[in-house]
Amino acid sequence: MKNQTKRRFSTWDPWLLVPFLSLCVLGVVMVYSASAVVRYQSESGPFSYLVKQAIFAVLGLVVCVSVSSVDIKMFRSPGLLKYFAMAMFLSLIGVKLFGASINGAQGWINIGGIFSIQPAEVCKLFLILYLASLFTDYREHPKSFSKYAYAFPLTVAAVLIVLIVIQPDLGGAAINSAIVLILFLSAKTKWKGGVTVLVSVFLGVVFGMPFVSELAVKYIHGYKAARFVGYLNPFGSASGAGSQLVNSYYAISNGGLFGKGLGNSIQKMGYLPEPDTDFILAVIAEELGLITVILILLGLGIIVCRTIQIGARATNQYDTLICYGVATFILVEASFNIGAVCGLLPITGVTLPFISYGGSSMLVLCFALGLVFNVSRRQRVRRSAQQSQVKEGVFNANA
């Protein structure tokens, strides 16, 4: 029994498992620290978000373990993907018509007043599974499909992204678009062409964002326009649109290298909006300091790099595309959140992976990472079997 447990544990990649669990535990602690003061004044009490986030983390771990243990081929089932696609279309249309509006975006479906589902989050997982499956079919059976076969899944993805944009959820639309771009480039183009496109997109975002923001302020009105105003001139609009970013700066500045101590943030006392979701990194910087922020970035970086490495080692394209899609999901989402907190990007309402409060985000991320664990587990089992065969061959030769 002990050897069997040890054997099962050995199939879990520590380069993924350790940072994943560490970030989840830190997230539960910091969600409580960031929300307790505000929640103390409400009927739900100071421990409400702590309990919910702990439940989300445990459920996420169960989902991750379950997904890592099943036959990954089940997620390629045409019937499953068909119903998943129908569910995504209906939920994204329904959320626009009947969904709850939070911070100017109508993107949540309330279930019994207890739990809210954000279809734009689930769409990231759907696009990874859907595009990875179809692109792999096109590569494995090229003669069975026309040269325009890629147009259909890309059209499906485009329609879903448009439905996300009109919520409006620009951050979610951008992350989903990045997933589609990376999977298409990985499946269709050679690596040199893919790198050229990615570098071009990156430079376009870095150098074009101020120009795009100027246009957004000029032609977009309401809540979204205010976010671009706050990005372009936060201190000039510190009492309005720029208050989030200005208070984020204050929090980061107050924390220094080692922070003011757990629970001692000043900016979370009503000054910093969304301290437990969008701006939880600013609270962490103020309470635990720049060193902890660097460790968080390191943990996320290890997960992303290891996921890419596992994808590169995969023996079939489906596993490779799954890993590349998940790595893109985590990397772009983390970049958007960190960029917004630091003022490098406009605020888009994107959460920090595995740390920010939220059930939809946590469960979707854990499901996605479970897919990577599934690929990694099979690689480690196969490698272990090959090593055993080599040892057995050496033993027989010596005998």
C-alpha cells in the first residue's frame, strides 16, 4: 500500500505541484486579509470570503486531481465538444440578456444567490479543448479536410469572443483571443513565423496601448472610457477614474521590500477598490513586500515555463496544444493583472491566477492545470517504464 501511494505521488510533477499549492494557500490567506475589514461591516461577517475561497481552493484541487487521472481522450469526444459549444453560446447570450451587472460588465450568472458563474472564464477552457481537438484532427488527417477547414473553428471562436466583448469584458476577450492566436500559430505555422507574429503582437501592444487608449477616451463613453482615462493620467484624475491606480501605487510604495506586516494594509481600508480580486497584488505588496511579490511572479513563471516544456516534450500534437493553450491562459491573465496594478496596462478587471477571490476563475484554472498534470503524469509513467526496461535489460545482460 505504501509503495502504491509512493508510486502515485511520484507521477505528480513537483515543478507544477509546489508552486500551484503555494499560490492557492497564499491566495486563501490574502483574500481573508484583503476582505475582512470591509466584510466586517456587512451582514456576511469578516470570515465569509475566507470560507468561500477555502472551499473554492479545495474544490479546485479535487477538480485538478480528477482531471489529471482520467483518460484525456474523453475531452476529444465530438459529442462532448458539441454540447460544450452550445452551452457556451447559450450562456454568453443569456448573460448579456439576464446576467448580473458588476462594475459595468454584465458577465455573471447567479445560481441561487450562492454562487456566480462567469461564462467568459469557462470560454477559455472551452477554446483550449475545442481548438486543440480540431487542429489535431486537421494535422493527423489532412486529406479528410479541405484547405479551408481552419475557418470553421476560428469563426466559432470569433463569435464567442464578440459575445464577450459586448458584455463588455475586454480583458476576457483579449485572453480568449490570445489563446486562439497561440493555438492557431502552434498548429498551422512553422516556429519562425509564429515567433515573428508573437513579437509583432507584443510590440504592438506595448507601443500601441497609449495610442489605443487615446482613441478609446475619444470614442468610448461610460465606465470603460473612465478606465482608459485613469490609465493615461492617474494622478490627474486621482479623485475619479484614476483613484484605483493611484491607491495601488500608494500600496506598493508603502510596502517596500518586506511589507508592513500581514493584515496591516492601509489602502484596503476602503481606499483601494476590489482589494480581494483585481488589486489583491497591491495589498500583498503593501503587507508582505516586494520580496513576496517577486516570489509570486517566480511561482507563476515556473508554472508557465514547465507547462510549455511539458507541451514541447509531448509525443502528440493534442497534448502539445493543450499545454500551450493553458500556458497562454495563465501567462496572459497574470500579465494583464500585474500590468494593471503597476499602471503598465489599462485596468480590465482580470484576476491574478490562483490568488484572487473567485470561484469561476479558480475552478477553471484548476481544471486547465489538471489537463497539464494529465499530460505530465503520462510522460512520467512512460519514462519510468522505459527506465525499468533499460535496467531489466542491463540486469539480464549481466546475468
